[in-house]
Amino acid sequence: MTEVLSIERASLDQLASLLLERAGLKITPDGYYGLRLALHARMPALGIADAAEYVGRLKQRAGEHELRSLIPLVTVGKTEFFRDTRQFLAFEKTVFPQVLAKARQEMRQAKLWSAGCATGEEPYSLAMVGLEYAANAASLDVWATDLNPAAVDNAQRGYFPARRLVGVSEERIERFFKPVDGGYQVNPEVRSLIRFEGQNLAAPVWPQVTARSLDVIFCRNVIIYFDQPTIIGVMERFFEVLRPGGWLFLGYSESLFKISTRFEMVEVGGTFAYQRPTGTFRATPAALLSPRPSSPPRSATDVETALRQLKRQQAAPLPAPPPVTTPTPAAGLPPAPSKPQPKRTPVERLAEVIDAIERGDFPKALRSARRLVDDEPEDLAARLTLGNVHALMGNVDEAREAYRQALSREPLCVEARLYLALAAMQGGQLDEARTELTRGLFLEPSLAIGHYLLGQVNEQLKDKDSALRAYRNAINQRKQPWHDLIGHFPDLPRSNEAVAQAAQFRLAALSER
């Protein structure tokens, strides 16, 4: 790793400034090791040996494509052990025991894949859970892959500074790690369960894995960097390599809505995962959108669909109920205790927030959203919706804080950039709004609503040429797949066609001046 560490600090400073300017991705000197790993992976691909030359190329307009290729590698420092506590507990307490028991019954290994393993915290977490269930190399195989070969090399070393073990219990540290050189080394028994390899998920063929061979795939906060055709291809291949009944865990901000109808969404342990059906069943789009106890919708768009269906059900005439007779309790016996109300899922609670927003009951929406975020701090849709409630109530500072907290969890969250721009527009801070929209569009160039809002901002700034260009860009996205926004904001258009029509109106009005 000597050549990784030899990259000069000045080049890292320039790269960090460029990432902040273009993508709003703030990287402090503590995260420079991740920058070094990313440069070590990308510079050879371009035949460049000098970091300063590479950064200089990124600054040119022709370097935007390379900068987008670099960004997923830069974010490797955002991983952590047992990330997303509720999701990992669902795997640990419910999914993995079933998977391991089935594999033992069939006298084979249980196979887990950490796709996009970054510096290794996730696969090591999976292996630790396996050891706690008395698994060994004969009964469990954890396959860990990443696009960045330097990150894979670093993960294989199994060394972590003490600050990287935040969230790991003292019992697990004592059992699975050895203190060395101011940090911790993963014990050999943990390392023995894991195979580390390089793997490009966007490649059309995965020669390292066979059909129906995997029990669980963790691919969290990875597909947010892909365009929709690439995501569709990745999900198709995930489906093929999973065994019937196999599980797919995605990040909280990721959804298969309008991506794949082959998986079933399942609530497990208070969170959500996707499962390959065990039989010949193939889920239809209607099946994925219908609110079912076993597979409620996950994304904000799914929630709104379920909410509309619920309202239609409530509005439909109901048959007259049969007469109710109240039994008289036997003398001397206390009345039967009332049944406890079932605990509502996060999706149901978010639907309650959205319903309050749609009815204009913002105080109730705010109370409900705050409680939901307190209980589900990793739920990105809930946090963004909380910010939107604040924005609708005119609490611009509180709205911005909610969006920034979302960005601290998902640094490349396009929706947070969009909503920050709306808050800035609301506060009359047009330059800030333009900056946030530019960052969001760098990450998601096909975001039609982003181009339209940028046109509005430029129009208010009296920059007619930039406004015309932004409106034309919005119109050009008419046939692109709609980007489902995480977080509910009632006043935004819900299709690229609607955005294009609004942009055409503004374009015509500006052209006549």
C-alpha cells in the first residue's frame, strides 16, 4: 500500500475541493485514505501515474464522466460494522438462522454475498454473526466483492483503527479482534469465512458466481450510483444467482419500485428485504403495489399508492354489520383483557404523516414525522419528509437541518440536494439554490424536475440564457424513466411529461421577451 500512501496531500486537497464543488460531497482530511484508495484504482485505468495530472484532467469539462466513475469509489469510507442496526438485527435474528438451518439440512454451505464490500466492515460483520451461530468454513461462505481493487486489498488485511469499531459491542471486540498498533486486527477465525475478490456489478456477466447458488445478497447503498438500465440488469442477475427463497438486502434509500417485479418485498423484524419466491410465482406490478401485511411498500411513492388505495377502500360502501351482542361476564369474573394493538410498521407510520400533509394538518404531520425519525433514525424517506413538513410550515432552518442530516447518512442523496434547493428558493437565497441544483444534476443528469427548478432559479436571477438552457434540458428528459423521489413533497410534478409541459410553457414565455 506504499504507493497509495505516497499521493501528495496537495492533490488530495484539490480533489476534495472539486468533489465538494461538483457533487456537494464533503470529505475531511480524516477521509483522505479513502481518496487515496480511489485514486489508486482509477489512475491506472487512464494510464496516469501522477495524481496532480489526474486531478487536472477531472477539472476539465471532458473529465465529468471520469469524476462520476470516481465518486462511488470515494464513498467507501462511509461503511461501518453492523451498519443499519434494524436491518442487521433482522438478518441476525430471523433470516440467517433459517438460512443456516436449511443449508445444514441439505448438507451444503450457506452462501452470503457482500456486493460492494468497500473496506470490509460488512462481510466481517456477516462472518461474526455466523460464528455466533457456530458456523465454520465448512458450513458458511461469505463472498465479498468490490469494484475498487485497492479497497479489496485493504479489506483483506483486516486491520481497523479503533474509531472504525464504533457500534461493535465490547463482547464482540474481545472475541473477534486483537489489539495491535493502536487499532484492531480481525481474528483468523473470522477471516477464514470470507473470500475477497474484485467484481464489477455493472458488468453484463458475472463468471465467478453460478445460478441459484446464493442464499443472501447484501448490496446496500451501491445501486444509487447506477442509472436505471444498469440497475435493472443488476437486479435481473441478482435474481438468477439467488436460490428460491433467497434474500436481497438493499439500502434504506433504495427500492425496486419500477425496477423489478420478480422479487417479493417482505417485512422482517421491523424492516424490509426482498425475497426470491420459492415456487413458480412471479410477482406482478400490482402485487408489489398492493398493501399486504407480509410485503408492504417501501419507497415514498409506494406509500402514496398504498394510501390512495386505502382511501378508496374507506370510501367504498360497507355492508351492514351483523348485530353485536355483548356477553354478560360470569359473576365474580373480571372482564376479559383487551387485545393489544399491533405495532405499526415504519411504512404505515410514514403513510400517516403523508395523510396529514395532504389534509393540511401540518402540526400533526410534524409530530408524527418527528416521532418516526426518533424511532427510525436510518429511515431516509422519513427524515426527508420531516424536512419537507418543516419547509411547508415555513421553518426553513429546521428543514435544512433535516436535509443535511440525511446527507450525513447518504452523502450522494439527490433528493436532499433538491429539497435543499427548494428551501433556499423559499428563503430567497437563489445562489445557494443554484449550487444545490447543480450538484444534484451532476449526480443525476436525467432528473427532469431538477432542470426545471434550475430554470426557475436562473430566470429569477435574470440569467435568461441559462434559464432557456435548463428548460430545454428538462424537456429533453421527457422520455427518460421517471426518478421516484424519496420523501413526500406535495407540490412537485409526478412525471417527466408534466415537467416537460411546464418547461415548455416557461420556454415560450421567455422566448417572447
